[in-house]
Amino acid sequence: MNLKKNWWKIIAVSLIIYTITAGFLGKVPRLPILHETIRNLYFHVTMWFGMMIILLISLVYSIKYLSSQKQEHDIIASEAANAGILLGCLGITTGMIWAKFTWGAYWVNDPKLNGAAVTLLIYFAYLILRGSIEEEQKRAKVSAVYNIFAYVLLLVFLMIWPRMNGVDSLHPGNGGNPAFSSYDLDKNMRWVFYPAIIGWTLIGVWMMTLKVRIRKIQQQLLNN
């Protein structure tokens, strides 16, 4: 392995190992209702942060494609979306497990949860859209435009709507409930929380780059 080129992959694996180890074995605050389930903070929340960062990469390359018409930009945008959606699915699954132990059900009628579900459905529609258009350039253009609106809707459903006045939510940080701060994210947990965000994001980027390389090889074989 070329260390100069792959140092960030080593960091990604190291951070994930660190996250999993600390997530299951590290000391966490004993809080009412949350108890040991607060360990899921290292997985559920950080995966969604990673999802948003990688989908932002997808957005950037969709915009770059519209200005450059380079196929490479479309490939990166689509594979970044795939990686982001995967992290989103893992994040919503771990969130459902957390909800079961803290709220008594895998799913409740909550603005933040409903917004998360709608966000994933919007990006599933992006994948369906790409698969429904055969002509390459048309598919890339339409997908790029859709991807821009998809990320705007992501911000609306995840960041804006749950925080609006009059919206009641059980989810921390929304509807008057405290966010993860000194209440339930002490200084010891921060040493795991922030590295976990970096770790999951780098893993997502790694998956994206692998898929991009595969797509480029496939394209070269078709051209030959």
C-alpha cells in the first residue's frame, strides 16, 4: 500500500475501530431515559453527519457537471449520492433502535423522524430517476438538477422544519428539547463523537472513490 496516497484510508479505519471500541466499552454519563443507549450517539448521529457531508459532495459535483458537462463529474456525483444514501440508511436504522429503547417504539409520529424518512425517499427517487433515463447526457443533466433540489429539501426537512416555532418534537435539538451539549455530551464523549464523524465520512468517501474507479474502468472497457 502506498502510504502517501492512502494515509487517509488508514486514518478512516483507525477512527472507526476507535469509535466502535469506545462506543461499546467507553465510559458514558448515566442519564435518565437514555442510560446506556446514549452510546448510539457515536453511530446514529455521526452517520447522519457523514451522510450530509457526502451528499454535499454529490451536490457540488452535480453543479460542476452542469457547468462543465464532464462525465467524470456526473459519475462522482452519483457515486457520492450512493455512499451518502447508504450512510443515511444505516443512520436511520440505528436511530430506530435507539427510539425503541428510549421512546418504546421503533417509529413515532415526530417531525424530525418523518423528515428523515422523506429525505431518504427523495434520494431513492434520485436513484430511480437515474435508472429510468437511458440517454447518457440527458440522464446526467436531469439528475444534476434534481440533486440540487434534493439537497435543498434535505436541509428543509432535517434542519429547518423541525426547528420551526410551533413544531413539537421529541428529538433532541428540536421542539424545545435540549440538543447534545453539556446535558448529555460531556467532554469525554466529545473525544469520540467528533472523530466518529470524521471516520464515518472518510469511510463513505472511500466507498465513493472505489465505485468511481470501477465506473471509470467499465467506461474504458465499453469505449474499447
